[in-house]
Amino acid sequence: MPLIQSIVDRHPEMTTWRRSLHAHPETAFEEVRTAAFVAAKLRAFGFSVTEGLARTGVVGSLSNGDGPAIGLRADMDALPIAEAGQIAHRSTVAGKMHACGHDGHTAMLLGAAQYLAASRQFRGTVHLIFQPAEENEGGGRVMVEEGLFDRFPVAAVYGLHNWPNMPAGSMALRAGPLMAACDAFEIIVEGKGCHGAMPHLGTDAIVAAAAIVGALQTVVSRSINPYDAAVVSVTQFSAGDTWNVIPEQAVLRGTTRSFRPEVQSIVAATLARVASDTAAAHGCVARVDYRRQYPATVNEPAATEIAARAAMAVVGEERVELAPTPSMGAEDFAYMLQRCAGCYVWLGSGRSDGDAGLHNAHYDFNDAVLPIGASYWATLVEQNLPIK
């Protein structure tokens, strides 16, 4: 691979950064130590640094002559998962770990920052966006709402995620939807409680809720065009406190995924109707709380071409997939893409011997791809902002 040699030479240093971040995970909007680490590195490299956007977000800016500006984004937060692995740099914080590789994302963007500040082989401005709270809390949305692109206007913004189910050093991207919209729902089923030995004296919320779980499987299969994609998953079912009481309430929670706003609206409306009508058929009442969370991550075609060219320059054309199957996973970089043209890419990080997947208690970012990701970022900047 034609990686940038000075970045390759700093591979051990990036590995040290990454493992330190891994050992000290911080979850959504609590990335105080991580943000301080990032800000200190950026200042040492020569970047102008802005802190406090979305509480713990950091933006590092570097200008080199007149020219356009682009944004590069990395997420910093960890997950509320207890690390099960026994690696030397395992989490030192109980109940928290970097199970999604955001420690690697941060280290790769810092590696690119170090190179860009030293080489200055570009003309224009680079804004490096270190974002908090990607996991569930929408830190990207908060940064945009707090004026990210008003304070740091860019012609395009780019993001990257490590992908352990792809071979290390490969890359994938596509124009249009790459990752799904993510919504959440809660269905509270109200019946009439009674003695478990006398079910005829009550209205069984558990039976009604169980019927709703089955009926929800028809939301996609009978309401969505087969050419579209959607998922409805019930992930929690809670009811009752003891063995001999039929409770008066059951609670279902879950997630839905889709790629198009029209499909998202059909899923929301159909889910509410199915839950309400199924509960009524069992003599119960269902209250549905449907919450739209992350929108779909939709890559802009021109920015996707630019990102593809940089990826091919770094890993080779044969290792770049231009039309991967979109993922039903969600990503709050979508909020940035709603405000600004840009592209999100996947960087293969899988090991040859196999490893745990994302959000797994044994997951550890593959340090071998650190110079690949950093070289991609640096190449993207130099190709976007060429010195003429």
C-alpha cells in the first residue's frame, strides 16, 4: 500500500495514543479526559483549538493559505459495557469500554493532524471535528445545533468507521444511503390485573403484549414494498413481579430501521396502528411512544467520488468496494450530512484470525490499520485542497 511514510514511521506513537484512550473510556458527553488529550495534542501540533462544543467536543483548525475548507470527523465516546477481554490496555473504568473502535478513530485523525501540520501540503483550511456522544445520544446533532458549520463552514465533511467484518486495509463506500435511520419505540399495554389462578376476572396484558410482538412482524412483510428495506425488532418485554399474579401492565421496547423517510413514516404509523388494534382485540389498551432518533446516513455523490479517489490512492483500487450492501446500523454523522455535503466510509479492520465484532465485550480496535486510516485522511485533504 502506498501509505504516507512519515505516518507509518509514527505508527508506534499512534498505537500508544490509541491504547491509552482504550484504557480510559468515557461515555456520552463525559469525554473530559479524552477531549483534553485531543486538545493538547492538536495545540502541540500547531492547530487552533476550540473546546466545549456539545459540552466535550473539540474542533482543531489549520489553515495554509487561501482556499476552501473541509471537515474531517472522528467520534470519541465509549460504550456502557464491561470489558471482558484481558488485553494489557483493557479498560480501567468499571462498566465502560471502547467496544466500537472510537479510540482508533480518534488516534487516526490525530495521526493525520500531526502529519498535516508538519507537511502543510495543502492550500486552504482543515477543520478536524472530534465529536462526543455518537452512541445513542446524538452528539453530532448537538454539535450541528450549537453552530458547528456556522462557526466552521466547510465545503464538505467526511467521516470514517472501522469495520471488523471487512479485511484489514480494505475500504468501502457508496453514494446514497450507507447506514440506516434508527428509531425507538415503547408500547405500554394496559389490562386488568388479577389472581393468576382466576384469569377470567382480569384482562391479561401479557397475552395482549405477546400478540403484539407477533403482529409487529407484519409491519415490514405486509406494509413495506419488497424493494425497500426495513426492520422492526422488539428487544425488551417486561411484565409482572411475582408467580401468581397476572399484572395489569406489560411494556415492550424495540427499534426500527429504514433508509428512506417515506418508509420510516409508514413503519411508524403502521406500528402504532397494529399495536393499538391488537391490544383492543384482547380487551386491552396500548399506548405507543415512537421516537425518531438518527436519520439515515446518506452520502452525496460528488463527495463520494472524492472519497473513493483518496481511498484508492491509499489502499489500491482493487481493495475499494464502491457499492457495498448498506448496513442497518445507524450513525449520527447523518446529522452532519443533512447540513453539509459529504461522505462516510468504512475502513476494514478485521484480523486474519478473526475477532469480536463491534459492541462486543471482547472487541479491541486493530492497531494495524492506524497508519492506513491516517494516510486516508491526509490524502483526502491533499487531494481536496491541492497546492497549485
